[in-house]
Amino acid sequence: ASLRYDTNPGVRLKALEALTPYVKDDATVRDVVLEVLLHDNNPGVRSLALQTLQPVRADSAVRMELQYLASKDKDQAISRQARAMLSTLPEMTAAHRIYERLGFVRTPDRDWRPYPDTLLITYRKELAE
């Protein structure tokens, strides 16, 4: 409840920190953190929510929200962070073409494995100067 209703951003930050260990295994926690990322009015709280989602960035719901944030968020820092986290499965070739049409560039040096048998490839879109 602190994440949604407490007016003190410090309390919301502490609540996010407490949820961090559970985000990978609990879809309800993941959804709450996504809600904070999308709707909290404090950039520091949103930034921590984005960092908290790192272990689950391959999740389709998380990935869709990161794609939205990367292209539409008004806060440049959040947008930049979301861009840095865009990951996809190698077999999602249709998505790769869309990313490339939107100006995303493949970044093989940032590819990673959330699980030993799962490779995620990464894309980044540089900010316009």
C-alpha cells in the first residue's frame, strides 16, 4: 500500500527496495513495480522501479512497457534507462525489424542470459541531440 498511497517518496523508495528480492518470482510484485514505473510522479522512485525490473526485463509485459517508455516517456532519464534495457529473443525476427525501423541499433556486446538456456539479444536507440 505504501507504493500507491504514501506521499513521501522516501517511503515509496524503501517499499520498492523491500520488494526487490521478490520481483523475479512473484507476478503480483512485478505488476506493482510496473505500475510504479508508469505512474509515480517522482523520477527517483521511477528510476528505482526500472532498476528493480532488471531481472525480469525479458517478461513480455515488462518488455512492452519498456518499449513504450523508451519511445514515449516525457522524462529523458527514464526514457534513456528504458532504451538501455531493450532485450528480445533471437527468434523474434519480426520484432527485430520493427525495432530497426524505429531506429534501434543492435548491441551484441550487451546480450545476456537470464537463464542458462535463454539468450536475449539487445538493441539501443540513441537519443537525438
